[in-house]
Amino acid sequence: MDELMWLTVGAAAVFIIEASVYLYWILWGNGSVISYINDGQRPNQNFRVIQTFHTSTQKIALVEVGEEVWVYSNGEIMFGTKEDENEYAEVIVHVPMAAAKEVRRILIIGGGGGISVREALRYEEVDEIIAVDIDAEMMDLGKSFDRLVAFNEGALNHHKVRTMIQDGRSFVEQSLEAWDVIIVDIPEPTEKCPSLSRLFSLEFYHELKEHLNPGGVLSIACSTVNLMPEYMWSIEKTLKECGLFTIPFHNFSNKTGVDWGYILASTLPLQRDDIQLKVTTPFLTEGRLKDVLELPYYLNNRENKGMVQTDQNTVLLDIVKKELNDL
């Protein structure tokens, strides 16, 4: 009897230890959902984690929230099959397309989700779009994950689209091609990925400038400017230091309360009144375009604030770190 009792106690102890190890792995270890979704980024409704995986540069989580799928990168929401994603994509794509002299050749750095590529394909004049993403896994999601493919309308599988798995800067530096519109839609540099600063630097902007066709334009994503306007001001200052003419623009989302910032840049002077939409879009109407091109008071950089980001400093990373510490 004593032997049976001790066997039972031993089995129970083994079970408790294994269960504890498993719970630790799920809650705090490498298998933890917590490590894939930051506390402040959790959906405020029921959600289901579809898949988590590591790439060479980031930790990805696919999360089902109602009828939507949200894609997390290193704990932060990167994009999703959401209505505000359509707004974001229309603004970052159609403003530069409206400003460019030609829209035949397009380069999109950070195009793995395929949503911005979808918008660029709305122009019949487009001959080729090159979508560059450093992660093969992210590009594969945009090409084959059924719910994302439905959202991006199969854009990455379109015959006019060439996809490249490469660091965006390395691709540009090694390329002999030139483009009418270059869109840089990548996350801000963080402590988890400080190397992203290289894709916002003066040295890289000089490279982009050399790869613009005459009358071509750049469109640069500038993160959440209602939280850190200095981030956009510094990107604009860096572009100006490169000798480019700039127009900052923004899109305030009524649904999320987030104000997204962007910079339009060109080798030729730009005037807001000359920017006219070339296609009809659900969100970015002519009336909305005027709002997008008119900055609110808190974004107007009257004092010429901001610093130049180079390969040797951490201007943007420091701005992001300060904002995270203030939260």
C-alpha cells in the first residue's frame, strides 16, 4: 500500500513539474503569447492566436480578432485586414502617385503584406512594381495566407509585380534601376531592431535620390506623429539635408485616434495645389486629400525642430525610446 502511495505521489510530482514547465514556456518562455503581443497592443476584445513563428529579424504572431486578422511584429501591431489599414495604404500610396510626373515604375520597400502593392496596381499606366521585404516568411504570408491574399486582392501574385527578399537598403545600393515612385513603409527603429535606422538615414536617402527618375517622388512613413512629432520633423530635416524638396502630410484615423505621418519628397519643388488624384479611391477623395495635405497646428514645424539621422547616430531610435519610456 505504501509503495502504491509513493508511486502515486511520484507520478503526481512529475505531472506537476511538467505542467509547470509547460505553463512557464507558454506564459513567459519562447512559446509565450506574451512575448509575441505587448500588453499595450492586446486587442480589447476576444481574440485567438492563429500562429506564432520566428523569422531572421522578428517574432511574428497572426491573431484573429472578430472577422479580422492582425499581424504582430516583435509584440507590436504591424498591419491587419482592417478598415483603417485601407486608409493608411491609400494615403501612403496615392499621394505620391498623384504628385509624380509618371507612375510606370514603382518600388515599395516593406511591401510584404501586399496592401500597398494592391493600391499601386490601381493605375493602368503601371508597368512594374518591385516589392522588397527582408523576410521571406512575411512575403510568403502576403502571397499564400488566404485571408491576407483576399485582403490584398492577390497583389503579390500579379504579373506586374516582382517580389524581392532582401534588405531594402542593400537592394537599392546594388540596383542600377530607377523608379518614378519609391515608397518606404517600414516600422520605426527600436531597441529590438535598431538597424532599421539605416533605412531612414541621410546616406540612404542619397541613394534613393539617385534612383529617382526625373519628376519622381519618395513617400516615407513617419509613424504615429500625434505621439512623437519630432520623429517626422527629423525625417523631413534629413531629407532636406539630402537636397530634396519636401511636403509633410498626415492621416488622422477617427476609428483608432492615431495620426499617421508621412513625408513626400522630390528632386523638384512641390506645391500642394499641384497634387491631383489620378484614380478614384474609397477613402482618399479630393476633399479628404486636402485634409491630408493640411497639417494640424501641433505638427507644423515652425521652429525648424528635428535632427538629421545618419548611419553614425541614433536620432530616431532615441525619439522612440523616449516615447516608450514616457508611456
